[in-house]
Amino acid sequence: MAINKAMRIALKALSYPDLDVKKNYKLHRQVKTVVNAYFKPRYSIWDHKISGLDHDIPVRIFLPPDDSDDARHRVFIFFHGGGWVIGNIDSYSNVCANMAGHTGALVVSVDYRLAPEYRFPCALEDCYTVTREIFLDTALFDVETENIILIGDSAGANLAAAVSLLARDRGEFNVSKQILIYPATNNDHSDETGFPSIREFGKDYLLTSKRIRDYMELYISSEEDLNSPYLAPLIADDLSNQPKTLIITAEYDPLRDEGETYGRKLSEYGNSVDVYRLKDALHGFFSLPKHFVHVKKSYELINKFLLKD
């Protein structure tokens, strides 16, 4: 159903228009973790660490309910959202457990380093390192590389798209499929960006354009980073040889148009792309409980996408 007047009032109150994320990002992290502190996993999980160049990268592995060889024929590598600043494997455990249950896949959730303590490209390099390890040693999970799928939401979808670009450019492995849930793909989230969704939904719809800009300011190391396609995949000069892609956007999301434009640009470069806009959905819906209509619809789309040749 469409957003009614009472819901609009509630959304405006929850959007915190004057909240300074740059000053309060640590509080945001605490709230995000506390909200999910009572999560009790229904599925088996395993905490592990993968060695980076100078540090270990924590990952949490979620096994599907039917932990058999037949059920575990796919691996999802998941990068969480949170504007590259908040979120972790604890706050997204519920999402990943649902993912394992809905898809029958083994899910590897990556606890990449957060900004501003670790700025671009630290999060990207962590995600790339974990992905590279899994692709180059398929015996880890006994899975073929074509059945390893990158998936992320929001900033995590940005990281998934960037990992796919980086993998092509470094030539170390090839990603076959990626799933981008309301991805951040652009480097400009001002009202002058040209995307109507920024102007129409940049206030009073939970995620504000100001908050997006604050997150990006915390993420970048310098203004020059804004010109990197690994930070803003939409500005890449060449998007050829990218994975088969599923992009799911939300109707009332300031990031909607840039995500859909990224899908069109991928298609223009000869890639196979499916783009779906979920009606009446808000940014962040993927973290809702699994019985919510937009979550169920997302997994219908994901499972259909996985069956494509």
C-alpha cells in the first residue's frame, strides 16, 4: 500500500533532519548493534578470520537449515550496509541467517573495516581480499566459482560492485553474478545531481541526502577519491566484462535513480542485467524481518535470478 499521511509524519520524525552523523557516528554504531543484540540464530554459524596484508578480516559463515551437500551448492559473499561507517557482522546476522534460509546457500558475511578510522579504500580492500581468497581456493567450501555470488545492500552493494570492477582490472578472478540491493553508485548526492529521487526523497524518508553526504565525507580519504570508479562505479569509463547483475531498488529511496542508472549503464556495455523497483519500499527494507512483503519479494527475485543461465 502507498505511504499515507500518518506514515509520512512518522517517517519525517524518524529521519532526524538535523542529526550530524559526522559527530555521532559512534553512537549510531552502538544503537545499530544494540538493536540486534537479542538475535538468536536459527541456523548454524561459524566465526572465522581471513588473513589480509597486515591484519585479519573477521567473517561469519551461515549454514543453510538443510546443511547437506545438495543444499550447499552456492556461496554468497555478503557485504553489509551502513554508509561504510556503521554496521558489522553482529548487526547483520539476522539478515544473513534469513538469506541462508531463503536461498539454501552458504553465506559469508564480511566484517570489513569502517570509516572514518579506516577510510577508502580500506573497506574495499578487505572485501576484495576475502572474495579473492574464496575464489582462488574453491576447496574452502567445495563450490565452483560460477556458484559464488557477491551480494550487498546500500554501501555494501557499492562494495560488491567495486569488487567486481577491481577483480576485472586486476585479472585475478572473475565474478559470475552479483546482487545489488539499493546500491550507492554515484559520487554526488546534492540536489543538483540530476537524479529526481535525490530531490524527491532526500528528506523525510528515513535515509536523507544529507546523511548520505555525511557518510561519504567520513569514507573518503581526499576529494580525489570522488573521481575513483571503485568509490563510485557509476562514473567508470568502462563497465564491460561485469557479472550478471540483479539490482533491486526501493521506490521511496534517494539512491533509487543512481542504482537504476547503473543497471542501464551495465546493460549498455553488454552485460546481462535485471533491474526491479519495489513499489512502496523504503531504503533499508532488506533488514526487516523475513515475513515483510518487500523482503519476501526480494528473495523471490533473487531465487529467480539464481536460476538464470
